[in-house]
Amino acid sequence: METPADVHDPIPTDGSAGTRILRAAREHFFRFGYGSSTMDDLASELGMSKKTLYLHFPSKEAIIDTIVNHMGRMISSRLDAITADPKRSFVQKLCEVVETVGGALSRVSPMMLRDLQRYAPRIYDKIEQIRQRNIPIYFTRLIEDGIKQGMVRPEIDPRFAGEFWLHAIRGLIQPDILEKNQLTPRQTLEKAIDLFFGGLLTPVGRQDYAKHLAHCKKHASA
């Protein structure tokens, strides 16, 4: 099974100044928070002048916007490849979708989401739009496959289930709810997936999913 390592680190590795800035900024934002970071901090960390930094990105928001765009494109590309592959079984697709989205979410903390909501609402809204665009498409496709393979209950309406999942996950991955539950976005996703698909899967589907999930978790921790 192909591992989605590219989604875990969607920023290119071409060694250019722009890439160096994006990588350093991502680590800095996630370590210290978006609101607490400044262009001065980034220039100092990179060992470059602010003038050089501003030649590549006009503002801190432009940097985080580029990071989010990279992540959004990579996730969409990966989910499209997984869900459209006729060689993968339903449970393989489900495990890989969880690992792909979970890998991306593992870099995001409740503090980071709170900072974006407060200091960069346009970027926070963009993340919401990516979620709203991707979830109904890929989860509907996934559930349709599950029904065809006898892993999802046949009476389930795939489109309704996809919309239901969208609104459930949008509600759960909110800074206030994450802090209240004391969970990271990735932990929330994994718990929600287990609960959501626990109601959709047939007995055979649940058994197969549990087996593949154990394999996925072992592979991810290796």
C-alpha cells in the first residue's frame, strides 16, 4: 500500500529561497503561534534581510496563504488518486483517506486554528472552503464504493452521508470544541471516523476495517 508521505509535507523541496521561507515559517507558526510570529522573527531565523523576505512574500498572511494552498492542492490530489483507484478495496481506501487527512491535520494545533480565526480570518475561511469542497466529493465516492463491495449498509444514501460527515467534522474541528474536548484535530478525526463509519459498515465491513486499521496504525508508527 502506497504511503501518503507527500501529504505530510506538501511544500516542495526545490531548495529555492521561497521554499526555505515557507518551511521555516510553517515550523515557526506551529511552534510559536501565528499571532506571535512576525516578519522580523522569520527574517532573523532565516538569516536574511527583511527586504529579501518581502521580495518573496508581501506579508505574513501571504506566507500562510501559500502554505494552505499547497496543503489543499496536495490533499485533493491524494484523495482523488485514492478514491478513484479501482485496485484498492474499500477498507484500503478508507484507511488511506484517514491517514492522508490525519497526516495533514497532525501539523495543526487548536492554538494555530484559534490564531488563524482571530488574526487571519480570510485564511481560516479558506480552510473551511477546502473542507467544504473536498468532503462531499470524496466521502460520497468512498461510501458508494463501500456499498458496491458490501462493506457499507445498502440503504445508506451516499450523498446524504457525505453532507452529514461534512457538517459533523466542521463542527468538531473548531478551536473551542477542540479545547473543550482536549483533543488535537487528528485525534478528533480518528474518533469521529470510528463513530461515523461504525454506524455505516456492515458486520463484515466493520471486521475488515478493524483489521486494516490495526495495520495502518502499525505502519504509521513504524
